Amino acid sequence: MRKSAAPGQSMSRPLLHRGVSGGRIAESSSDSWGSQMNVDKKLSPHHHSSSKHLHSIASSVFSENHSSKYGYTENGYGSESPNSGGPRNRQNLKPLLLKFSLVLIVIFALLGSLWWTILISTSSRGNIFRGYRRLQEQLIKDIEDIGVLSRRVEKLKEVEFCPSKFENYVPCFNVSENEDRQCLDGLKQDCLVLPPKNYRIPLRWPTGRDVIWVGNVKITAQEVLSSGSLTKRMMMLEEDQVSFSSDPLMVDGVEDYSHQIAEMIGLRNESNFNQAGIRTVLDIGCGYGSFGAHLFSKQLLTMCIANYEATGSQVQLTLERGLPAMIGSFTAKQLPYPSLSFDLLHCSRCAIDWEQKEGIFLVEVDRVLKPGGYFVWTSILTNTHKSLNNKKNQKKWTFIRDFAENLCWDMLSQQDETVVWKKNSDRNCYASRKSGVGPPICSKGHDIESPYYRLLELCIGGTQSRRWIPIEERTVWPSRANLNSTELEIYGVHSEDFDVDALNWNSIIRNYWSLLSPLIFSDHPKRPGDEDPSPPFNMLRNVLDMNARFGGLNAALLDAGKTAWVMNVVPTIGPNYLNLILDRGFVGVLHDWCEAFPTYPRTYDMVHAEGLLSLEAAQHHRCTTLDLFLEIDRILRPEGWVIIRDITPLIESARALSLQLKWDARVVEIENNKDERLLVCQKPFIKKQQK
């Protein structure tokens, strides 16, 4: 068969041949990004069947004509009858009759051919017209789709940079002078937060733990010098850097301090914390993270929490050093951690008045502290020699000491300004208290295991939990990360599901790093402090997993030997396994992703999200994907990475958004999985002259 001519092109063939053409015609159709129109589309099956039918009819007509023209000697007209014996004039009549017959045959043949031509052309003209009309309608529809995509892209390009005052913008905290969190309006940020004018890419870990760039954080020399005795001598402000050091010769050096705490607990030194069941530490009002930085070398993981601060932020500097931290306050709300979450809580001059509000802040400490865990408090109030000369301070100290006893805490030791309490491991202790002494046990309606910024409760929580297991009876780190089937039953998790999840994540991590490595080494600039590029994992220190589930990403990173820590976030709208994550020896938090995350801008090297877009879509879009991506951009460092795994339609939409946020983005197919895709993005380092 011959191909039909393109629409609008002159056709010199007979209409019959045009009508029976069964070729292909190029139709325009936009791809998912509206960048090309190149789809080769067949004509409709109805049109092809009609064409084939007409071709068979035409073939029969031509064969009949062929027989009439060349087979006339076989139909009785070509020879004389053997019995004929007419006169001569009859013989002369034969040629005339033969000529007349031939003329009639030719006339009938021409008339028949003309009739068939008219018939065929009439029936096919409608099919041809309808076929081309369908093509034109499809073309118009494709062009309209491209227009919609173009307008959408143009609209997203209107996302502008925020003014310079947003450099350290923290939604939910920048709304008033009150330090308390207020997220009534959800995510309302509609611009891209730019880094400060003198911002520089942080130094690689572990160099970046001890040296940070002054231009990356909002702090003054005066704030450094007035930061308190424990921190002041471990900081040195240079021309463009802040250097942290820990001199063991100093009396208030962090190494001597942690050694003192270990001895007060009854250990030989701080290297024995792990053997005592201590793995996770909550450092309240952490200064600039030096205590946690030192404990990290002892296999302890410390989460720093502190109030929001417009300048000199403890949380911002701690994260800049590559250490876990988040904004958190004891003022009015419960922390977004489950009950019985941490092995040790530490407060060194953390500016919390523990005696206020009938001791409700100490009750919150008790809630998040595991049975057998420790509360370490360093304050001038605990110095009995100084308190004796100040009746007001002595009264405060007496209240705190007696209230801790009513919480069933045992005071292990008191030295100078430091006191160490141990939470009782026996739940029967609460029933043995004198009637009316101390806060009561929470009722079931008030004992929420994993609260999300609920009002503080003046009652003891967690006592009915199946997770009431003394820390000395738990498996020590790192074996703690691998829970057995009996332990998993506490969280309602089958060991088979847990093991499959772990195997999948070990494979995924290998694929992630093989995927990121070419991007890093092909066009990624070297960071200051290194002559040659280090392995890819050193590019990433602070990792945020937006939908952590069992903490599989965190575990796989550790198994692979990556020196990264993970903030495991459990969405409030999904299955809640945050208690399992924390009991594995990781850190994490409960969070609603339609609200701003409690951190400062530019604090994470990589943000990962598996299935989060689907999870949010199932909630009928409580907030837009653009809102979510703007929040990711706010907390992501320049040159930071975003890895999103989800179903293909959501990944395609996310890619369009990522391009409008000026991220470098690529979509990667997943082997043996046709329904899901990976979106891998890198945030560029954009320096824009501030107006």
C-alpha cells in the first residue's frame, strides 16, 4: 500500500487510490513536560478496514476488465461455429459483428469502471474527511495541553526570592515575641530563602564539627563571649570562623565534665556510658552542642533542643557543626517525642525554672525519660554553699529536690553545681508513695504515648506502656538497633516485615550512592578543607528522612559505614513507629508536614522522602506540594540533595515543581518497578545581591 499524502499537500493520484490508502500519518502529541511533539499515530481501525475492503473491490473490478479485454476468444465470439456454412455475405458480416461486439464490450467496460469509481470515491470520501478531522481535533487538543503546561510552568517561575530579612526565617516562631510555637496558619511561605551574603559551604565532617564559618550563622562576638563558662572557653572567634575546642586541662572542659558525670553515675569513665545502657541523650538548652559533640565519639547520640532565638541560636550553631538539634520549648507544650524516649536528659544552666508551675516541667522530663534513665542538672542552685547565703535560691532547690523524690527519682550524687538523679525502674514505687504526695498517675485519656504538642500534663505518664523496660535490661548499642521478634511484638511489627525492610534499605542505599556519586564527582565543586574529593558519604552529614517508618534509611546508612546522622521524622498522618525508632537508638520526631519543621534555614545536607507525596495526596491535599517543596528548600543547604521516591504521576508533577525552584533535577527509573520513580535533585548555591 502507498502512504497517504500529508494534510494540505496536493494529491495527484486518482481519488480511488487516496481512499484506499492504509499508511501512517504523523500526529502531534505533547509529552509530560510539553517539550516535544513527536508521536507517530495510526489511523483508526475503522478507516483501515474500510480501505482494505475498497482495495479488494477495486482488485475484482480490474481482474474482470482484464478478462473481458484479453479473453474474448474463449467466450464464443472469437471463432466460427464448425457447423456454420453460410453464404459469402454471411462470412463478410462476421468481421462487422466482431467489431461491433468489441465496441460494445469496451463501452460496457468503461461504463462499469466509471460506475465503480464513483461508488468507491463516494463511500471513501466521508471516511477520509472524518479521519483527517479526528487528526485535526487531536492536534488542537495536544496544543491546548501544551499551553496549559506552559502556563503552569510560567506561573511557577513567578516564585521569587525572599527579602534579606528572611535569611534566618523560621515559620511558627517568627510570628510574635513569644518563644512558644504558633502554627495556626500552616505553611504560608511563598518565596525562596536566600543564604546570607557571606555564606560559605560548610567544611567537611569531622573538620566542620570544630570549625564553622561566621557568615553562615547569626551570632556576634559579644554573644560568643557571654555564652557561659562551659562553652565560652571552648570557642574562639576568628576573622571569618568560629573554632570549638575541648582542652582536657581546663577545669570546665567538656571532657572533664563528662568524665565527672560518669563517675557520679558510678562508672569508671565516659567510655562506659554504653555499658550502662545509655545511648540517646536529650540535651536541654545545649549551648552550641559541645557536650553532644564529645559524647558522639563515645557512641552516644545527643539531640539538642533549645528555644527559638533570633540571634546566637544554639540550635542553628549545633546543626551547623553537623550535630542533631531542633527547636523545642518546655514553656507550654509537651515535646513531640513519645513517652520513655531517652536514656539521659542533660541540663547545664539551661535557663529553665524547674520549680515553676508546681514542677510541671520536671514531670515532662520524667515522661520522656526511660525507666532507669538519668537526669543530669548543673546549676548554681545546686551549690549548697552558695545557696545557704541566698534564702530564695535555697527554697527553690529544696522544692526541686523534694519534687524529684516524689517522682520516684533517686539522687545518686551531688558535686559542686551538678546533681545526678536516676529514674526508678520499678513501677510499684508510685503506689508506695504517701497519699496526696507528688503528681498522680495519668489516666488513660491523658496518657498519650506519642503526643504532638499537647498541653503539658501535671501527671506521671508512660507507666502503663509495654515499653516500660529499664535501660540496663536493654541490649547495648549497636546491637540495640536490631530488635528481635519478641521486642518487635511490643510495637505490633512482624519480624518478617522488619527483616525485609532492612534488606530493602541496604540495597537502596547502595543504589543511592552509585546514583549520587557521578553527580558529585562530575560537576560538584570541592568543599574547602580538602585537597581531593573524599568518598561521597562525606558530602552528607545532616540527613532528614521525611517519612521514616521503621528507621530503615538510618540503619542502612550505619551498616554501610556512612558518617551521617538522620533526623527520623514520622508524619502525623501516617503509621506511627517513632517509639520503635527511638528504642533502636536513633533520634526522631513526630511532625505534621503541612506545618514548618522546627529548624532554621540551611540546616540539612540531604532530605529524603519515600511515599510522602502519596500519603499527603490521600489526605486530599491539606497543603499544596509547592508549599511542601518550599519548606524543603528552606531547610536544605546550598548544594544539598533531595531524593523523593513515589508513584510515577506524582514524581512527574514533583519534577515540574523542582525545576521552578531552580533545583537541578532528574527522574530515574527503578529496576523491576514500573509504578514508581526516583526524583533526584540538587539545590544550587545561588548568591543574589541583596537590595
